[in-house]
Amino acid sequence: MKIRIEVDETALENEVIIRCAGLNKEVQLIQQTLSNMGTGLQNFSFFKGETEYYLTLDEILFFETEEGLINVHTADNVYHTKHKLYELEEALPGYFMRVSKSTIINVDKIYSMTKRVSVCEVEFYNSPKQVYVSRYYYKPLKEKLEEKRMKR
């Protein structure tokens, strides 16, 4: 597969064109992934009691499972979503990352990481909340943070 980017300074919005010999599963997956990137948040509903909330993904620190529910944590609130963790993992943009069997975090909101013997503790900007990164996910998280730092 070839990937080509053309910069057109007169374009009013970004456009992605997929040129292919036929519509196969790979092309459909690419189309679905690109569609989810642009409209992913529109598919999510967050609840607190009977009230439905519409948050930007930038407000979310992490998602975690607790007693069969998916909690959506912001700096100062906790909401719920009806989506499963694996559905969120597939639909969320690249700055979200699974860090344990029960947690997906917003990598852009990480303030600090403290390495312990078997886990790593992550703290977030402007929030007392923290999560634990399992050993399995520690190295990929460190790599993602290093990649993010290199882009700056």
C-alpha cells in the first residue's frame, strides 16, 4: 500500500481519497477508522444519574471498569458510559491508550509516572486522581510518551 500526502493551501477542509482496485476488508477498515477519527465523540454518551452529558475527549483523564460499569473520569467528576472498554479502545484517538486490563488513559493528561516493583503509578495534571499501569503496558506507554516528546 502506498501512502501519499498532498498539501493544498487553498483547501477549505481536509479530504482523504482512497484509490483502490476493489472494496475489500482492508479498505473498509481504513474507511471506518478514518470515519471514527472525525466523528468518534459523536458516538459516545456520558451519563451521571439520569442526565446525559456531552464532553470533549480533551476533558477526559481516563476510563476504567468498576463493578461492571465503565467510569469516565475528568479532573473533578465521574460519569458512566454504556460502551464496553474494548469498544472505546477501538474508537478513541491515538492519544488514548490501554494501560491495564481495566483502564484506558489520556496520554496527553499525564503529569507524572512513578515506577514501583510490579506497577507504575500515573498522576494527571490538575487532579488528585491516579491510575496504575500494569507491567505489560509500561514499556509501550513509555515509548508513546517518548514519541510524543520527540514531536514537540
